[in-house]
Amino acid sequence: MAEETAQTTGTEETTNEQQQEQPQKFQAITSQEDFDKAIQTRIARERAKYSDYDQLKADAAELATIRDSQKTEAQKLQDERDQAKQEAATERSARLRAEVAADKGVPAALLSGSTQEELEASAAALIAFRGEQQNDSSRLHVENEGNQSKRAAADWLRDAVN
């Protein structure tokens, strides 16, 4: 009898596994209430994924505090010096960009490069591009004036015939 019980238990476990493996049939949502339930269960699953986010954030802040407290005074001074160098380099680059832009008469935002030579080359390219556009627009202006005089001549002839 014990063997028979063991065999039925094994069969029941297999049946439960098969039921879990079989996909559930699709059921169309037919009412707003069903839709709301489906949405709420989906939101609950997503919130469960990130339920420990606040704890992880607090742990990360605590770890950062511990690491900062373990730094030596020399390491802290080194970090401050590196940050000051970074800020000085950024300020120097912005000042150089503004100087080149003012000297060449181009917008500083359109300049690219990090050295003075690169910025000046970029400004020269912008000036050349702007010059080409101005030449093109003046040529179009002259062509439009020529077309207007031809139209005026055609209007005079049309007026004389009528």
C-alpha cells in the first residue's frame, strides 16, 4: 500500500506541473471593470519589482558616507584639487570660445574645438559658409529684379493690346 501511495503522490505532482506549464487561455476584456483589474494587477507587479528601491538608495548613500569617512586627508585634498582643475579647464574653454567668437563675429554656440586654433578654424569655416550664403541670396535678389522688369514689359504690351 505504501508503494501505491507513493505512486499516486508522484502522479499528482506531475499533474500539477503539467497544469502550471500549460498556458492559460486568452480571455478578452469585455468591461471597464475587467480592464481596471488587469491594469491594477500589472501595476502591482511593476511596483513589486521596485519595492526595495528606497532601501537600496539609502544603503548606497550610507556606503558613500562610509567610503568618504575612510578617505585620508590627502585623498580628500586630491579630490578637491582635481575638481578645481576640472572647473578651471571648463572656464578657460568657455572664455576662449567667447573671445574667438567676439573676434570673428560668429555665434559662440556654433564653434567647435577645444584649442584656439581649432576654434579659429571653425570660425573661419562659418564665415566662409555665411559668405557663400550671402552671395547666393544677393544673386537671387538680382535675378528676381530681372524677372520683375520682364514682367513689367509684358504688362505694358498686354495693356497696349487691350
